[in-house]
Amino acid sequence: MSNLPESMHRAVGAARTEVWRLHAALVDNGLVAWTAGNVSARVRGTDGCPDLMVIKPSGVGYADLTPESMVVCDLGGARADGAYLPSSDTSAHCYVYRHMPGVGGVVHTHSSYATAWAARGEAIPCVITAMADEFGGEIPVGPFALIGGDEIGRGIVATLTGHRSPAVLMRNHGVFTIGATPASAVKAAVMCEDAARTVHLARVLGEPQPLPADQVDALHRRYTTEYGQR
Ligand SMILES: [Zn+2]
């Protein structure tokens, strides 16, 4: 990518390393089997260069990934740099970046418990404080959509626009999460699977008790404005 301005060249290099590292987090957290899951990062355009995206190469095992093997695409999904073809979910990631300008990272997994909710087409109800914190309510279900075109991306954007949840359960498919950064999208994917597992166990053992809406609001407000190191 010798035609990129130096600032973009550096930013793409940093994104390659970050996206490579975050794929290891998908494995470490048990969110993926074989090659089915991917992380991408938006690289914001500078010096007249449009935004780009860094994403996993298609069909390459996690153990074989390197920063150099990550694929750079424009937001139309065309490969701009990289030896491999990009993930088969590239068009969905691109659609999200084109239509949600605040999104800096997108993650897709078929993590078991969350995908079991998606297979039933059932939103995960907000019945634990950790869900109120992270998702601000239920984790919603998006439409069934076939891979390849804009259909999945359209479903993600339609479901998550104006919703507090950074995660959507795409019907009969799996999880897509968004974040201001790729790391925050990975965190949402980890927390989504954790919530899906806990609420599943609660459902198996009895009837989970919903949290009152005002408590959900208060928890979410505290978590997003006061929690952690500031
Ligand atoms: Zn998938």
C-alpha cells in the first residue's frame, strides 16, 4: 500500500496488529470453532484518504493468523491490500461501517449459547444486572439473512440503530457486536455469550425474574458514566 499517506500507513499497520491479537481473544474466550468468527477494525481516513477496514482472511485458522495475513479493504468491500481474500462476512462488516459512523469495530461469532437463542429467534431478556450494565436491556434478535450481500448488514443496522445493546442475535445464525473500538466489540461478544449462558441456566432451572425498567436504566447509566478507572 505504498500509495497511502504515511499517517494511514501507520494506522493500518497498528490495526493489523490489534485485529490479529483480538482474534486470539475470541479463541481464549471459547467463542469460536474452527474458522467461524471474525473481528474487524475501521481505520479512519486522514490526509484525503477514505476510511479503510482491516479484517480476518477467509478460511485461515486462528493459529495461522499473523498481522501481515490480515486483509485491508475499502468500505465497499474491495481488497486494498493483503495476500488473502477477506472474510466471507466482509460485506456485513462494511455495511455497518458505512451506515454507523460511530462504530470502530465489528465482531461476528457463532458462540454456542448466544447462537442457541438466535436459533429459537428469542431475545435474551434482561434478568441480571450485568446485562443491564453492558446491554442496557435485552439483547435483541435481528432478521434471518443470507450471507454474501448487504442483507446481513442491513439487519444488523436496522436492529441496533437507536438500541442500547451493542449485540444482536441474527436469527438462525449467530452474534454480531459493534463497538467504538474493536476491543469494545470483542468485549460485547464475550459478555453476550456469558449472559446467554447464565440466562439459559436460569431458564432451565425455573422462570427468570425480569429487572424493573427503572433499575435497568439506573444500572446502565451508572455503568456507562461512573464505573471503572476515569
Ligand atoms: Zn456467521
